[in-house]
Amino acid sequence: MWLQWTPPSRDINYTDLVESERGGNLQDSRARVTPGHVLPERQPAYLPPGAIREPSMSQQDQGDQELQVFDAFLTARGITAAPGSVTKRNPPEPDLLFRQSDGSVVAYELVELLDEDWARTMGGRAGLERALRDHLEALPATVAARFKAKYGDADLSLFFSERTSSNQRRQLIPRIFEKLLDLPDRHTGSVFERDPAFAGMLRSIWIGRRPALPGPLFNPDASAWVGDPTVPAIGKKFRKAFATAYVTPHPMELLAYIDGNPMFPESVWRPALEELVDSQVDRLPFRRVWVFDCGKGEVCFTHG
């Protein structure tokens, strides 16, 4: 399935989606996606600065994230956790222990359904967005003030050549600011298309404006071929459990959650996941398997 999104700052319907199929098995297909746009019923069409969570994090950060995800998961099931009823555990135990209202304890192993290519791309995009903001703050005070006055209500979407490396994009930043400052005030629309000053590395910048926008906002594009990570991630946890890598006296359940990755339509991932779970029915290592969509706050799959 080929998914293509329009730039988020254009003056059009922000949830506009163009979808076409180019043959092949949907379960094996990978969708080319651009941040700031959505798969159906998934993330907001526009992602403000800082909305993309970078993929690298400390163990403490990961533990905190898992606790937040589990709390949202319980809320989606209509369960209110009593204080102290959820505890973080260390390997070789599963990730969390949850003491239920009847006093019984369930061990939960958590896994994020995150495609590695997507995570890497999002990390690069977040770094470039941060570099653009840092450059603005490092400008001489009078220049920075002029830029902020000129683009205080602007969302600047930057479109780079796919052959341009991260370092090359960062090296263009001073020139990008110079060229933007040279534009007339209140300018909107596409600029710098095929501008020789950028040697083919920057394809264009789209300037969108909204009166209440807390600009300037920098929205560098990025694209990646995104595969459905559902079956590979859950299958990996099954294999780990088969190898008796988890040590706990409590029944185990697996909570797979989608957060930083675009969620594929159920027609793509559900049949393959059901096939995987059904194939292990006689020796399923987890009492239940859950798939939780953090963006929608919904449990979208359960088995057991």
C-alpha cells in the first residue's frame, strides 16, 4: 500500500490523504510516510515542535514511559489502579506487576510496536528541528528579533532532496535563514524551488500562516519506508518466553502498544497476528495478548 501525504502547512484540509495501491501483498508492503501527516484515524495531521519522541532513551525514561502506557491501558479497560498496585520490575522478571482489585497479581511484559526505519527517521527529523530552533536563538539579538517578527505566525515546512544527508541539511541552515530574511514581509506559499543557492539539496520551503500560530515553527520533512512491526515484535517476545527468559511466579500477559509508529489499518496487521497467535495456541507463553493504540486510547486486539 502506497500512502502519500500533503505538506501540513498548506492551506488545505489538513487531514487530506491520497491513497493508492501498487499491488503486492498488503501484509508485506511498506508505506512511504512523511511526518506531519496521518494514517487513517491515527495521529493528528500536524505535529508541533517537540511532538516527535526521539527513539533513544535511558532505562529510567523507558520505565516511566511504560508506566504511563500501562496507566492509559488500564483506563481504556475501565480499571482504576489503586496506589502502589503497579510496580516496575527488573529482568529477568517481566516489566510490570499489577495487583488487581481481588488481590491476585499479573505480570505484564510490554513491547512497543515500532519500525526501526521509522524510529531512525523520526530521530533525525527531531534533531534537525532542534538545530533550526537553536540556530534562531544563537543569531544576534537584532537579527533574531527581525526573524521572529517576520515569521511569528508562520509554519515553515522544509523539503529536502532524499539524497541529502543529515550533515548536509544542517550545513544549509545559515543559508536558509539568510534567504528567508530576504523575502518580502507576509510572504506565503512555496519558495526557493530549484534555487541554485541550495545546490539541489533543498527542494523548497512552504510558508503557511495562521493568526494564532505560536511561530516561527520549523517542520522539516522526512520520509521512510515503514513496515508493519506488529508480528515481528510480538513474535520476538514469544521466542524470548519460549526460551524461559522470564522468571515470575505469576501469570504473564503481553501488552504490545503503538505510540511513535504510524498505525497500519487492521486489515494489514490483524490477520497476520491472529495467524501467529493461533499457531502457538497449545504453548502460548502469555495468558493474554493485548494490542493497545496509545493515540486512540483503545484496545484494538486481545487474545486469551
